[in-house]
Amino acid sequence: MTTRDLFIQKGLQKMLIDRFLKHELRRAGYAGVDIMRTPLGTRLTIYAERPGIIIGRRGTNIRALAQKLEKEFNIENPQIDVIPIETPELNAKIMAQRIARALERGVKFRRAAFIALRQIMEAGARGAEIVISGKLRSERARYEKYVAGTVFKSGYPSEVCVDEAVEYALLKPGVYGVKVRIVLPKPHPDDIQIKEVAISPQAKEAS
């Protein structure tokens, strides 16, 4: 097997594991996984909104999950760590999942979008964009966009500061798509900082 084929195989396996965990851990607010192979086995670091659901009572759920991963994906000695998301409202995947679940519960799409947008901005985001697409009000599919603050669409700031995710909700009219972009509260190249310079007494006398 060539190096290229090995990278492709690892990437494909991670995609399949991510899809599997997304389905299995939906109630826990699954937000992603990091996979690292060690001499003792394979370490999986799972990020989630509600880690307690993944771990279960006395670790029963996490042990069952490890067995499923070992059986389904031939992962040798899987060791699972669960890390909570400190601010779920600043995680695009979690917020997209919240909107999708709200739509499936029967919440109107505009209400679900505005609630999520308010939560994101109150958490400290610099900007956010929510796009909901599907048969919203008629038999013809269309989309509606909701924006707050400043949202970078291209360039270096969009690569560094923007978290993006897409989720889907299955309703009677069909499948709805939910796309969320969050501009994280971190510095970017366009920020201007003014620093105060202390002036010595000698400089004041000279002026």
C-alpha cells in the first residue's frame, strides 16, 4: 500500500467513525472526534455537549461504545476520552444540531433560527449566519438566511475565525438543511489595537 492510499484509507475510516458517532451520540450533543494511534491501542477523544450521556452510569455506555467501535471498525483496544464543550453556543455543529432537532419537534423554522442566533451572539460571537433550506412554506424548495454581526466569507479571517457546520432534519415535507457559521471571539488581522506609551518626565520637559 502506498503512502497516498494509506492517507486515503485513514481519512475514510475517520469519516465513517465520525458518521457512526454522530448517529449514536446525537442526544449527547456530539461535536467531533480526534483519533490517535498509540502503542497501546487507539485513543479516541470525543467532544460533546453532555458527556454524562456518553459515559453512562458507572461507565456502562462508554464501555458498550468501545465494543461497538472495536467490532464495527476493527479498532484495536479503543480507549475513549470524553471532553465537554465549554461554550456549546460557540460550536457550529452543536447549534446546527439544536436547530435540526427543534425543527423535528415541530418548532417553526424562523423561531428556531432566531433563538439560536440570539444564543450565539449572547455567548460572545462576533457574528453568526444561519441558513435553513427546504420546502419551507410551499412545494418549491427555497432557503432563508438569518445574520447577526459580521460574518467573514473569504480570506484568512474566514479560515481562522469561522466555525461552520451543516446538519439535516427529516420532516413531512422532506429534508431540511441547516447551515451555521459562527465567527468566534478571537483576534483577527483586521483588528486595530492602540497602545498607550508612557512619556518620561524628561520628554515632557523637552516638549
